[in-house]
Amino acid sequence: MVRRIDVTGATGVRLAAWEFGDPPKPDPHSDADRRSPGVLLLHGLMGRASHWASTARWLSARHRAVALDQRGHGQSEKPPPGSYTREAYVEDAEAALEQLGLAPAVLVGHAMGALTAWQLAAKRPDLVRGLVICDMRASALGGASQREWEEWFRAWPVPFATLADVRKWFGEDDPWVERPNPARGAFYAEVMHECEDGWRPVFDPAQMLESRETWIHDAHWEELAQVRCPTLVVRGLDGELGRAEAQEMVRVLPHGEYAEVTDAGHLVHYDQPQAWRAAIEPFLDGVRTG
């Protein structure tokens, strides 16, 4: 089952939320079932809700799990420039929790989605029961990082003739790829759609850069320290979040825990889905029964 639910985000932006599995049927005789929190899954920059499909189906055995296409992504509305602030992303997630009836929920965020999740947890602790941060740094990345991204977008050989070309370029030929990575190629194939001249991204790269510009110049340690719910920081061994910074994030969080997934890069949940589930399941069980 795949079900779309329309959500109205900040400033009236239309957002698409997705359920990829039937939510569990509650057992009226089980206290544990009554305590099972809803889960909101937030993808990273350039991602989409479908990247969480495998995780959402697995979670649906115990939780109502919903993945959100964030503004400018997937099948959600792509508002004009000026609409991609941190505040807007956080308010969208806040609106989704309330309109979907998930709160108090566990937020699971990857990269930019993780930043949105912990900013919301700091702002509205009443809505968030637990938090999973997947491969997102709390330190400032700086302007040089943004220039690298601008150059990277210009290097994309769009339009791609076929989806196989998409998979090959992002999985093998992209200069950012150190070694062949079929999962990365598949990840980017999911964010392409067919146009008259070939395959192009479903998002506007300029809007992605605008979104990114709003967080890369600032550090986010203060907001982490304001997160009061149990929080799991997960990194891939070859991801963008280094071990030392991840462990410092755990130290700063009032109730932080740490998990590491070997043989995974930045796309932890997509690279190694089984290991990802094994890393987060004990934490979710603790939140569920705590």
C-alpha cells in the first residue's frame, strides 16, 4: 500500500506526505501498542519521501510511519525564491505532525532533514518523543562548501538520455564518487523524471542551493543542547559526519546516544538498509516502551 496525504505547510505551501505500509492495528489489551509513537521521516537535500520506503514499511509493523516530501522536493509544491528558509522547513514539519495526528512522534531525519528534525525538537518539545539524526553535521560548513556544490551542479550532464545513464553517472562517473556505488546511482535515479529532451531532476538546483545557503554558515550546537528527548546520532563509517564530531554531538545532547554503520557512506539508510535497521531498532524500542 502506498497512500498520499496532502498537508498544508508554512505560508500555505502544498506538501505531499506518504504512507508506504499499513499502520499496525492496535491491540486494546496491549499497553505497549498504546504507547507506540508515530514516526515522521524527513529526507535530506535533493531527496524525496520514497527514499524512506523500505524503512517506512519496516517501521509500519509497530508504528504509523509517514514520510514527507519537503518543500521543493518530490511531489510537494516548489514555491518561488525566498521560500526556502530554515524556519519554513521547520514549520512544514510542525504542520505535518499536527495535521497527520502523529504527535508526540519520533522524528527520523537524514542530513538536512535531520537538522529540521532537531530544530523542531528544540522548538516544540511537546511534539517530539524521540529523535534519530542520520549523518548531519552540527558545525558550520562555510562558503567554500557552497561554491563546491555550485560547481558540482554545473558538472551534471543533464539531460540524461536514460535512467541507466543517471545510475552510471552518479554511481561511477561523478567526480565526487571515490569508488563505484550502485546505491548512490539508484538514489539519484529516484529523483529524476522524464522530460521531452531526456531525464532531469524533479527539483530546481537553484532552490537546493538556496535551501543549503540558509544553514551552512552557522553552527547548530546550541539547538542540539535544547533537545530534551532521547536522541540517536547515526553515522556511516564513510559518511560526511566524522566520528569525533558525532561523539561531541552526543555529548552536547542532554539524552544522546551513538550508533555507527560500517560499509555505509552518507546515504546510510539507503546504502545498508539492514544494518541501518539494526542500528536504530534498539533505540526505537526504548522510546516505544519508555
